[in-house]
Amino acid sequence: MAQTTDRRRIVGPESSAPPVFEIDEQKRSQDPPLPSRSKRSPRDIRPIFLQTGLISQANGSAYIETERTKIACAVYGPRQLKNTAYSEKGKLNVEVKFAPFSCTRRRAPMKDAEDRPISLLIAQSLLPSIRLELFPKSSIDIFITVLENDGTEGCVAAGATAASAALADAGIELIALSTSCSASVIGDGPEIWLDPTEEESKAARGTMTVSYLPALGTLTNVWQTGKMSPDEAMQCVEKCVERCTDIHHVVSKTLLDSAQARLGSNP
Amino acid sequence: MFTIVSPAPRGDDLEYTTTRHHPSVKDEIDMDIEEQGGEFGEGPSRLASPGETITSAQAFMRGHGTYVENEDLVSALTGTIERVNKLVSVRALKSRYNPEVGDLVVGRITEVGPRRWKVDANARQDAVLMLSSINLPGGVQRRKLESDELQMRNFFEEGDLLVAEVQAFFADGAMSLHTRSLKYGKLRNGHLVMVPPALVRRLKSHFYALPCGVDLILGLNGYIWVSKHVKQSEQEGEEGFDAEAVYSNKNDDIDVATRTAIARVSNIIRALARHSTPLTDVLLVEAYDWAIDQDISVKDLSAEETSEAMVAAITFRA
């Protein structure tokens, strides 16, 4: 790790501790074993805010916010692959970066162990929806910046949804929009809570993230962690698919609205 | 901007309306298309998002931006649906340039290779300019020689801007350009402005001389060249082709008034592009006159309020 530090960058202190407040102390002493969902029901996902076209130099971009998950996504391309052999199909590159201030602990501004698996998961969610056969010799580059992270599952789901919106914003031909939703199995009940926050997914027995093309009814990616029975897994997939359909409305509405706004400004 | 809060929990038996329509609804959509009488362009244009079923594939043919799934014609892009007779296509509002043979493009050399140049022309792949498809020095049309291959950088170097025509396509879809006309070739004495390719329409001519002493080349790939006006006779040259002048890297002397005019036209183009206004010479002349009338400095043209006022004024007039 010592070799990988960038000496030109002004680094933060080696170690730091969050300030301890009186309220925190009280909370810790009476820490409940399970977080309770009081604000939303187990079937509910966090409200979504989505907007396209915020990053002007990119070919397409999207910003998604679901309460405390905030992600910006930029798409460049399709552009010519440099210094590589001929490829019949286009290439999809996904790069996920966490902002140093995105998590509860400061993240060093360089690649670490978590970024790559998340990139691969998001790439897998998108791959079946992109018509790569139309882009020989080209690459599509997706850069995802996590500005605030509230649970890895929510991050993957929101990131994949935003990336799909950004691809559509870039005018890249898609078979359908891809949307993602996550679920967690909590307690021995068992209860299934959709779209878990970081706190909830830590308390969960198992989590599942599902990517889905609602327009075609096709699953593109299923990512499961932890322990869950086949029956629970099936329930998770079903519930996620149902919410993905709702998220699809949000994404397509956003895209159509932004298209309408562009059309509206030239009568 | 809008926020959508997840809907309240519903019963399991409730069906959600997805973009997959029930057959009866689908029929109505088909009817809508019929009623519009083949003119998607009239009235508010219909928009589609990826994965949305447009119509049945049996009655219509799939065009660009669409594909066929289970006998349905499905959109692959976000944009306006267009129809020519039975051909239905979706045009994205913002995308890379889709070249067609005969298009005029402005590009930048990115690489010098064996007997060819690679040109960035805002397309999915770099365009190719073959040594055999440029005008070689020596007056008459002649075949390329080995000596030409060795001094390719004398014609075009990395970073040079050029105007060319799309000649053909390679098997992988890359476009091949040619500059075998006196109108085409290296660009100098000016300024490149990049706009979305959708804003430049196919016109009778893409070369314009504006009355303010500025020449304009509207590349269909969204690259626009704004330069000092060159007289027609000088452009042609006496012997038809003067290699030294055509491949020169030196700018002519440009006086302050012309420089200001170039900057003003560039800023007007950028302002119009920000408001997604399709570019024509008439519109640009009007905008230029408006800017002069209102006594707006070049710098202020890029301000948001000014550009809004300008777009409102000229589209109202037109």
C-alpha cells in the first residue's frame, strides 16, 4: 500500500477518529439489535431523483440520488479504440470511483479492492442491453463517481440505473433500459426489505441485487451475498423485478422530459 | 427537474402499466400512427425511449434506431419517431455523427499512418483519409508516387483541420474521406466551433460567405469552421491548384475587425446550439444583425440572458 500512495497529492492524516458526541454515546449504549423501518414499509424503495445531461463535456451523463446515495455518471463514446487489435464488437469499460468523502471512513483517492467488483457488476447489468455489434473497433467508456455511499447494494443498483440513463442520453442504441433494485433478508421472520441502507444491509442475513430490462422482461444480472434459502431468493427476485418496473417509469420519464425540453427550446 | 417518490405499497394483484402494452392498447397506438397521416413531423413530435414498443413490425419497416422483437417494432434510442412511408426510424436528439456518402465534414487529423491519415470527425470510429484521395501537388490529377508517401506530413500533420467529403465506407463502417476538390482541403485563418451534429441539416451548400466578412463551413458532423473571407478568385488560384497555398500552415494577416466578427459569429453559433436551434445561414445573419443592433459586445453574447433574448428575437422573426 505504501508504494501506491501518490506523493504529489496532499494526503489527509494517517488516522483519524470521528468526534464523539453525547447523543452518540447514548445511542451506542442502547443500540437496538435490528434497525427498524419506521419511515417506509419493507416493500418501499427510497425516493429517486434522476437527471440527465449534467456533465456537459461527456457524450451523455446522469445524476441519481436516492436519499443518502448520490452518484454521478458520465458516458464517453462510442469512440475509436486506441492501440488495440481489430474487434468486431464494441467494448464496454466501466470505471467506478468513490469520492474521498463518500463513505463514513475517508477513502484514499485511488483504486482499491471494492471499486473493481462494483464496476464488473454494473458492466454485467448493462452489457446485454447495449447493441455492441453496431460499434466495431469502438469503445464506450462509463465513469461512475460515487459522491455519497449508503450501502454497497444500493450503490450498485443506483449506479447501474444511472449508467443506463446516461447511455440513453448519449444516443447509444440500447435494446432496452436497464434498471436495478436491491433487497435484504432481515431476521429469522424472515422479512424482506427492499433497497436497504448501509445500516440495514449490515444487519441483514443476506442481500440480493437484481438488474432487469422491464421493457423486455429480461433479467440481466443477479448478485447475491450472505445466506438465504431458495424460497427467500425467489421472493427477493420477484420483489426486485416489481420495483425495477417502477424505476423504469422514472428513468423513461426523465429521458422523455429532457428530450421534450430540448425539442421545446427550438419551436 | 422532478423528484419521483416511490409509490405507496400496493396489493400484489395490481398490475403495473409497463411499456409492454396490452394488445388492445397496442392497436390504439397503431391507430394513432395511422391518424397522423404519415406526417410524424407535424404537430408535437412523438418521443420514444429505449425498449418502448412503437408499432407492429408487420405493417412497418424498421429504420435506424429501432429493432424488431416478437413482431413488434421497438425503439433503441431516446428521440423523435420519424416515418417515411412504411419506414419508421427514431432519431436521437444527441448522438455521435452518423456519416452518409456525400456528406461534407470538418475533421482533425489524429494520426499519420501508412498511405493514410486518421481523422477525428465526431463519428463512432476515426475516419480515414487515403493518400490517393487528396489533391497531390503538381497541378494535374496524377497518381501517387513513393515520394509522396515519404512526405505525407508536408500535406497533413497531426492536429491539422481539414474539410472533406465522405467518399465511401469500409467493411467495418469506418468512413473514407476525400479532398479531391478545390473547395476541400486544409483549413486556416479561422476558428472551430463544435455543436451537436443534429443541429446541422443537409443543405444545398455548406459553404457560406456571411455579409460581415466571415466564411462559414457547416460540417454535417457538427464541426463548424468560421474563418476570414477569401475572395472567390483567390480561392481558385490561376492554375486551378496551388499546392503551396493549399497545404500551407501559415495564417494570413487578419485585421481586428475580422477577428471580432469571427469571434462574434462563433459565440452566436454556441448560443444557438445551447438552445438547440438548427443552424442556417439566414438565422446566423439575423442573429449577427440583432447583436449589432442591440450593441452587444462579443463577450456578452455568451451570457445566458443575452443568448435567450437573441434566440427569442430571431425565432420570432423567422
